Amino acid sequence: MIKKGIILAGGKGTRMSPLTKAVNKQLLPIYDKPLIFYPLSILMLAKIKDILIIVNKGQLKQYKRILPNGDNLGIKISYMEQNEPRGLPDAFVIGEKFIGKENVAMILGDNFFYGQNLSSLLQANTKLKKGARVVLHKVLKPELFGVAKINKNKKIIKIIEKPKKFFSDLAITGLYFFDNDVVKYSKQLKPSKRGEVEIVDLLNFYKKKNKLSADLIGRGGAWLDTGSMDDFYKTSNFVSAIENRQGLKIACLEEISFNNKWTNKKNIKKSIKFYGNCEYSQYLAKLL
């Protein structure tokens, strides 16, 4: 059972410069909430309560202002700083002490997931005991992503980063589930030409041992990577359209916590006071 989760919220955010020169990308708004709320909500929907957020050096204060320690949500949030982006598997080296002897999930801080059966998909994957599992999503332009080919048992048989020729349209999203060996394997990785350790190399470690499987986000689900200006606004528009149509909020942390019975009405009242007079507070007031 996976009880620990990491959000990798470092990175330079160069594709969104100059916006990201002063503010970390994960603190910019996707419609009415900071981007960081969305990956955090995914871990909470997976019923993961012990969460480490890895941030850039010098940006800790900004995060703690919006997400102090998770007390109000009935979860535990801790932070670590990354001196510079050294690749995704570096998160497991930085977080070694946090992980301890447990299995762990990781989500990238700029990834957005949405779907009807998402909670059950997430909770099924936290039952992982051995090996690694990635979440795949069908894409129109596989040449822009790391892509995986799977067999009928959902075992991954091949991974190619940004393939020149078509061999699969299943992109590897930024949501991963690992057993405890991930720390050991991450330490063995050598930096690639870009000077970073690569997630594909880490996944290939598991694949060679026949321990890498996949889960798929179905047709009604959405996965968006908000790394570029264009994708960032598309995601914002998507959230705005759904929230205004349904009157339900996506990634409302207090609501997820309340539904999980991790928090109470008293804490929600505190949150309303903390956020002040805004639409998000009005939504929380309706929960009460």
C-alpha cells in the first residue's frame, strides 16, 4: 500500500518566462486556484496523506504562505529544496529520508488530471507492492512525448522518448507509482547529454526486470501538461468551463479532505477565514 507521495515542483519554468522569473510556475493560477492545488488534489484522491513537496531553492516561503503544513486538511505536508533541476529521478534521492522503507507515488507539479473514474484508478494503483507503474494517456502527437508500448497484460514492452516514427500513441504522464527500490535505482543513474538523470532510464531499470506495468486513463479522462503558455491557458479554460457548467470545483482540497473524513467543519471555517471573501470561500461555505 502506498502511503507517501512526492510532488516535484522545482524546475526553471523557462518555457513560461518572463512570468516564471519571479514566481514559481506551480504558484501561478489555473483558473481560480494555484496550479499546485491540482497535483496535490490527485494525491489526496489517491488517499495519500503524507506528502513531500520539492521546490526550488529560495521559494519555500511562497509555498508555505498558501500551503503551510496540511494540518487544516488532515494531511502532513513537508518540504525540501532542490538546488537546481537535476532530472525527475533526483526527487527520490532528495526524498530518501522521507521515503524511508516505504513505497512511494510521484506526480509532477505541472500535471493536470481529470476524469470520472479517476479516484478509483488512483486508489487501485496505491495497492502496488512490487515494481513500478506508470499512467498512460492516448495523445494525438506522440512525437512530443515519452511513449510506451504495452502488451495485453498492460506490461510495458518498450519506451521511446519523443519517437521520430510512430510506434504507439500512449504517452507517459507525470504520475508514477514505485516500490522502495526506486531510491537505490535512482542513485545508480548516470546523467544524460542534457546533464540530468532521466525518468526513462529509471523506468527501463524496472522494465529490464519485467517489473514495469501501466494503467490507462480512459476516453472520458483528461491529462494536460501545463508546461507551456498555450497549454497553461488551455487547462485554465478547461477548468473554467467545467466548474461553471457543473457548479462543482476541481481540486478543492478542503472538499476532498472533508469527503475523506480527514477534516471537519471547524477547519473549513478556518479555511474560509484564511482565503477571505472570494468565490472559493463561498464554495466552501456551501459545503457547510
